[in-house]
Amino acid sequence: MNRSLKINVWLLAVLLIFSVCVEAKTVTHWKPLPVTKYKSRRVVNLDAKSKVFFYRPLRFEKMPVDVNGIASVQIKTVSKVKDQSVKFTVYIDGKATDYTVKLSANNNNFSFYESVNIPLAKGSKEIGIYTRNANAYFRVYAKIVKVVKEIPKSVTLKAESYKKISVLTIDKSRKEYYLADNSHSIKYTAKYNGTVISWFRFLPMANKSAAKIEIYVNNALRDSYSFTHKLSGKYRVNGSRVSVGKKVMIKDIKKNDKIEIRVTSEHEVLNHSYLKTGK
């Protein structure tokens, strides 16, 4: 593989990775885990919308919490009295770790303490919480990480069917267009809901006739257009002049809609399309 080809392959890989990254984001939230063995429980208002049970361990016993398949947990602590700190011990895979959490806030019902975040080794199945503090209550939360696909404001449509790709040039600028004729249509599939913005140019014929196209959505004719013979002063394909650009909007496109551009004249027609989602 020569150096130029290696560079092109590397750049393509980077662009593919970047295109995935910009369309996705990571969302993290904390899910309260169930507790089945405890001495007592209290409803705690963590905020205006959230009411959660906190649990007090049985005296002289560890309070078990199932963490099978979880990579990280957070332990929240509240107390019925205004202690400046609360001490407790967490048991994981037979190893005990002592924690002292400091007072961070309080209201008329509870005192609230610093949260403790604990990463778990792969294969950990259960943790246990032990305390001698009869006023302390605990809740264990699992860290849940989800990759959420974001909808971009616009996305260039990639054709599944076309005759060939032609490079449209102006000065030092270059842009790829799909080329179609009356025996080779251009077909796209919409990835999102929105409006397709489609730009057309065509290679002129000696008789200066108009280029004609039809646009189908899910095999149903949506619109037909006729583009008059008017040449661009700057844009070229392979050194030859092409027509001026014509903008067509295809509205009310739904995700997975099939869009097809058919040429009904004798021309070779160039097309570049993108989808605006309105986000």
C-alpha cells in the first residue's frame, strides 16, 4: 500500500469515528437498588419530585445489596439527628472498608451526608453495609451509563444507487455529486424525519433542451421538474461547464422513507442532497 493510499484510509477511518461521535452522547444516571433485609425504612425527599426509601441495617448485621452486573455504586446516607459525621463499613468480596461521611445539609426531618462512590470489580455480586449508628439510614445507587443517539440538525444523504460519482469544481473547491440518467436513478433512504434539500445540475446537450426529473417517495410520484438550459459561469465537471444549480425541497420526509430521483430526459443529471431535521 503506497503512502498516499495509507493516508486516505487513515483519514476515512478518522471521519467515520468522528461521524459516530457527533451523533451520540453518553448519559449517566443513578438507579436506586432494592433492599430486602433491613431493620426499618424511612421515606426521604431528596428533591421536590423525588421520594426514596432509605434503610437502616439490622443491629449487629450487615445490610446486603445485590450488585450483580454493576460496575459502580453510590451510597447515600441520611440521619434522624444532626450528627456532624456518620461512620459505616462497606463489605465487598470479603474485604471491609471504613467510611466517615460529613454533614452536607439538613432539613426538619433528616440530616444529609456526603455520597460515597465505589467502583466494583467485575464479578462482584453483593455488598454489605454495617454501622453502629442507630440513627443512620442508607440507600445504594447503581451507576447506569447509556449511549443516546443525538439527532443532528442536518445530514448529507448517502445514495444507495446511482450511475457514478462526479466531482463538481469551482476554482480550488471540489464537491462530489451523484450522477443519474434515464437508465440509472439515484436512491436514498432517510435516516430521520425532516425536509430534504436537493441541489441539481445537469450536463448540457447540443440542442439546449431542458433536463427533466421526477421525484418519488416510497414509489409514489411526489413532484416533477423541468430545468431550463442555463449554464454556470464557474462550475465545471471534468473541465466542462454545467448548468446553474436548482434547489428543490422535499418536505414531510419520515425516517426510513425511500427517495428516488428519476431522469426522464436524455440528460445526465447531477445531484447533492441533505436532510434537515429541524433540531
